[in-house]
Amino acid sequence: MDTRITNALVVTMDEAVGTSGGVGIVDDGAVGIRDGKIAYVGPTADCPAASETIDAAGCMVLPGLLNAHTHMSQTLIRGAAQDVPEIEWMNAALGPIANAMTESDRIAGARLGAIEAIRTGATTICEYTKDVGQYVESVYLPLGVRTVATEMINEIPADRATNDPDTPYPFDREQGHKELAQAESVFETYEENPLVTPMYGPQALDMVSIDLLTKIEQRSSETGGRIHMHIAQGQREARQIAARYGTNETTVSVLESQGLLSDRLIATHLHGATPDERTILADRSVRMIGCPSSIVAIDGIVPPLVEYRSHGGIAAIGTDQAPGPGGHNMLRELRTAALCSKAANTDPTALPAWDALKLVTIDAARVLGLDDHVGSLTVGKQADIITIDLKSVGIAPTASKPFHTAIPNLVYGASGMDVRDVFVNGTALLRDHEFVTIDSEKVIADAIDRATAVFDRAEDAWRAADSSVVTAVTDGYL
């Protein structure tokens, strides 16, 4: 074998591996890597020799985490739009600042977000943006991280700051078809690349026409590519759907009536759907992605992860965008998902630690259609692997008898900075807490300089939009 990671608490997320069932725990375990794939999982004592041995004593070994929904470019304007009403968030608070970013600013923001995600254990990042190919080329492939490249498609003008949420947005059909063609080019470009999985990204039902969405569904059926879409994400969307389709219509009712629900559809958010609608989606095998930190911060709502799973649906989580939740720390997102779910359901048993782990590993892989390749430490899958230091403050001490306290300690107490090593396809991206493929200090310094310039350029438009953040500044709070 090329590499073996030994002497660890191995949590495989494969119930057929190890002696525990459940999450597949192997005490004093090892994982072996050959040609970028997992070649051995089991006791250290039985692990074959390898060219390199990494001693992971005092560490947990996990499958790499999957961040299932992100808009990484906005990391450059972290802090731009928090503590505002949901109806203001996109158009009045975030929009004026985001519109001041250049394309190179967006790339720099994505690079910063990506290194934060990798540093905190993500080995797969689902990027959701326009012209996603340039992000793949400039950010993700150079870093060596696995990428779900979702080309965002919409038919409305880029500047929506003055649009009335109760009047249907104007659609530019030519723009929509150009953006679908751009998505098709992403599929063609990365068809043979094992690190890139393309997806279609119609932004939301209030931002694309039924005609275009039907065409996307047709192409999805032909190519097998999944459709990743924001669905039932808030009052702005709900008011748009009512204005365009009728006061009794919702996003889910329109999608259902048009025959657009299938197992190729990934629905991000869903907090604006009813329980009956979420049941329909789960019954149609639509996958769900919740973004707990983002939606708590923007809408004051906890994503219905527990309910969706109770209907038999499969769910994952993502960090969304930094101006909402603050960043792309996957272990923080995991903790937020678990604790907020308990509060929302007034049930301390809701989303226990072992189920929460599924949201960022095997179930996330199922949502993204990658479970044959990643999501668990299973022989034959790609060697996307992380190690976490169990001696870290916040996790330590851990016990293995009569049960493994490392699992709840990880979910409820870990910091993303406790991640020690990150491997994708068996290649190290992070070793002993240090980046291998990039100079992180240069990335951060560049982002600081660019952010200062962006906020300066945006000030006049931001003040004119007059969000509640402007009032907070006037009153001396920010």
C-alpha cells in the first residue's frame, strides 16, 4: 500500500465495517490507501505494510466531510449582511456590497472560503455559482479538493435591489438559455474528471420560468446530472410565487403540478414548505440540504432536517454563504444543526450525534449522488479521509468504555481547528494542521486587502438601499 493511517479510533460510517454496527467503529484501527482508494479498514495489528505510515494515536479517523451547499465567493464580504430582516437580506443588505465585487474579488473570496472548509474537514465542496468552471479551474482543482460544480441559472437581471417582492420579476429568456448552455459546457468539460461532478443549478422558482425549468429537467433526464435548486427558502420567494402563479400557489405546488419532482432534484432549504409538502418531496425521493447557521441567521428559522428524515427523506447540510452564518467551518455547522434541531423540536433526543454525523458523511454523499465513491471508509471507495485530534481542548478527555464519548464530544465540542490531516483521493491537502497545496497566509492577506476596497466602493449604494444595518451604523452599533 502507499499509505496507512494507524492506531486510531476509526469511525467508518459504514455499519458493515468494524464490530459496532451503527457508525462502524474500529478501536485501535487503521485505514490503508492504494492508488488513491481505500484498500484496508480494520485493526492496526492486521494492516499490511505501506510505503508511508502515519501514526494517528489519540486521533479519530473519519471519512472526509461533504459541504453540500455553498456560495464561496461571498466569503470575501463576510459580515456584510447579518442581523437584518429576511425580506431585506438579499436585495437591500447583501446586494449593494456583493455588486461591488469584481470577478477577481469573487475568485479570491472562493479561495478563502475553500481553505476554511478544507481546514475544518471538508473534502467535498458543492460550489453553487455562475460561471462555476472558472472557480473549478482557479480555486478547486489547484487545491485538490473534490468539487460538485453547480452552474447557477436564472432569468432576472443581476441588480435586484429595487425589485418589488409582490410584483413578478421580469424574466430575460435569452439570458436563461445562455446560462443553461453554460451549464452544459461544464458537463462537457469535466465529464472525465474524477474530482468534479457537474450539476444544473436553477436558482429558485421565483428566478426561472417554468419553460426553462422544464428544459433543465429534460436535460437532467438525458444526462443523469442532478438539479440543485433553492426551494421554499423564505417570504420573498413565497410572495413572488403568489404574485406570478396565484395566491394559493407555492413553490412545491407549482413544481408538483408541472411534474418537476424526481429523485434527481436536490431541494435546498425547505423551511418555507409545509409539513405536507415536505412529505410529498420525501415520497418523490427529492433530496434535501439544510443550511442551519445561514437560515437561523437570515430567517430566524431552524431547517426541518429532523422532520424531513422522519418522512424517509435523505438530508445533508451546507454552510451556504459567509455573510449569513459567518463562514464555512463544517464542524461548527454540525454542532449548530444538532443543537438547533433539539431546540426546534423541543426534544433533546432529536438529531443525536451519530445521526448528525451522517449529514456530513454518508447521507451527504447520497444526496449528491456520490455515495458509490465517498462518504464512508469502505474498501474500494476514494480515499477522502480526515483525522481529528481527540486530545484537543473541547474534545478531551474521551473514553472508549462502556461507550465512545469521542462521538458526542466531536459533534458538540470540537472546533474545526482540531482537524489534523485531510486527504482527497489519497493526496494530502493538510498535514499536521498545515496546508500542503497552498500558502494560506497569502490567501488571507489578499482577501483582507480586497474586502477593504469592496466595502469602500459599495458604500454609497449600500447607504442608498437603506437596510436596517444602515440604521444600526447611524445609531453607533456597528
